[in-house]
Amino acid sequence: SCGRLADVGNYFQHYKLIHLLSKMAFQPRLSSSQQKQMEQLELDVMQDMYNRLSEACRNKCISKSYDEGELSKAESVCLDRCAAKYLEVYERVGKKLTAMYTAQMQAPQK
């Protein structure tokens, strides 16, 4: 439950990035401040996604008791699959949020 709330927060951060990028897309030239703001937001979103992916896959795939110094083949395969699935879902959600935001921006204002 708490993890899902955190994921929702991450999606809203992604939504903020899309909003910022779309606002800036209509401006002929970004100011230095806007460019720095956009770069920082992109960095924050990517760092947050990486941290969540690392934690989720580590918790799912790696035993809490470290018996060996190296990952087992099963742990390596699990980590590869987990990361691939996580990134795929993240990409799908990002595309859905982008489509929702684009539709909202194109809808006639009431």
C-alpha cells in the first residue's frame, strides 16, 4: 500500500515533467533558468526511478542472508527480468500519462 502511494507520487513527478516540457515546447527559446529547471526535474525523475527499480528488484530477487559474495545465476536472471519488467511498465505508464495530458491540453476549454 505504501509502495503504491510512492509509485503514484513518482507518476505525478513524471506528469510534472511532461507538463513542463509541453509548456516549454511552445516557447521559441528556453531561458537559462528554464533549461536548468527542466534538466533538474529530468534528473530527479530518472534518479527516483532508478532507486525504486533497484530496491524493488533487490527485495524480490536477492536473499536477505548473503551466503555468497557473488550473485547466483538464479538471482542474476531474476534481476534481469525484474528490471526489464519495471522499465517496461514505467514506459507504458509514461506514455499513458503523456497521452492523457495531451488530450487534456487539446480539449476545448469550458
